[in-house]
Amino acid sequence: MTREEKIARFRALHAGPRALVLPNPWDAGSARVLAGLGYHALATSSGACAGVLGRRDGRVSRDEALAHAQAIVAAVDLPVSADLEKCFADAPREAAETIRLAAGVGLAGGSIEDASASKEKPIFDFSQAVERVAAAAEAAKKAGFVLTARTENYLRGRPDLDDTIKRLQAFESAGADVLMAPGLPDLDAVRAVCAAVKKPVNFMAGIRGKSFSVAALEAAGARRISLATSLYRAAMTGLIAAAREVQDQGSFGYIEHSLATPELAGYMKE
């Protein structure tokens, strides 16, 4: 598919009869596996991207994040959306530039969030948050880019549903295509958010006790479900368990239930 075809496909997937399940690979190889399993679109994860580089989430530069996304785009013939954090900028104009650059590496979509990365004031003021989304949305419209606007209230110690809904409604009015509030605590909150806006809502699975079934999320109104770092963490869980078995027991039992090399190679390019 051309980039334009990928964007059209990505938009159409948000309007399908079922919610779009959007898994998050962490490199080209995991992207190839997910594509081979039949997923229709992919998304990067800022936390997984940082982990690949041996860093914590939020410690990756814009250039590094875009290079990571570009490698995933090149690995699969699917629409790919990117976790662009706060678009690596505070100022609206600079956030919009990130969207322009993201479109330039072949991405079909990407996100902007209202987390400021400031310990003293972790969430941008309402007016600044909306202004940033509006600037990003203008750039996204010019590029034919699917923009997801996120409010990080529930991840940053501000579990205020009313403010979360207010922000998402304002982001919708500012031109965002998809809306997201990671960390919603229960299905009642998901229902409230979905009922308050007209644009598709993305639910983020990946938090223990706050990750619900696809069927339950669809019934609550979610149109997209992303998996954040959960697949990456699952892979790292397997790595740690296998390495500990060797270190602590001197055995290799993990090999007996691991993918064989030819099976894994079947997902990769020649």
C-alpha cells in the first residue's frame, strides 16, 4: 500500500463493525510477527521504544523515536501509528513540526498528549493543552495524518473524570481524530468517556486490574484498543524467566516450549 492507502485504511478501521485492536511492536521483527498473525494495523509504544534502547520511558529524543517508527513502517505493509508522547515540545508550533516529520517517515497516524514531563506541574494547563492539540491537528490535516489526542490525567495522579472528559471534548473540537485517556479505572468510566464525545475513543490495555476484554470494551463504546508496553513486557517476562532458569537451575526447559528457529523465521523477510 502507498502511504495514502494506509491512511485511508487506518481511518476505515476505526469505523468498522468491531473495535480495532492495535498491538504495539517494539522493533521490526516483532512488527513482522504481529503482521503475520493477521493484525490490521500497528502502533509504536514510547515505553517499548525506550526499553529497546535500554532507557526508561520519556528518555528518547524525537529523532530516535522517529527512526524507531520508520523501521517498523518499513518492516510491514500495514498502517502504523506512533506514540509521540507530548510531540517532544511544549510550544504548539514545535509540536506541529513533530507531526509533520512523523508523516514524513511514512506513519499513518500518531499521538499528542497533555503530560508536560514536569514534576511540579505534570499536566499542561487546559488552554495550553488545547492550543497544542489544535496546532498538531492543523499539521495532521495537511498531511492526511490520523491524530490521536490523549489526556494523561489518570496516569499522572489526577483521577478527575470530569476534567478528563472536558479535555477530550476540547481536543475533539480542536480537530483530533481519535481521543484517548489512558488509565481509566473501570468500564463505567469508559462508558462515560465514550458517551461524551463523537470521535472514536482508544482504550489502553496493559494495566493490571484495569484491562478489560475486547467484548466488554466494545460494549462500553471503545472503537480502538491499544496494548501499550504489554506485549514488550510479556516478551521481557519470558526472557527473564528463561535466563533465571539457566542461572539458578542450570537447566534449559524453556527451550522445549519456545518457538523453533524455522517457525520464527517464517515471519521474517527473506
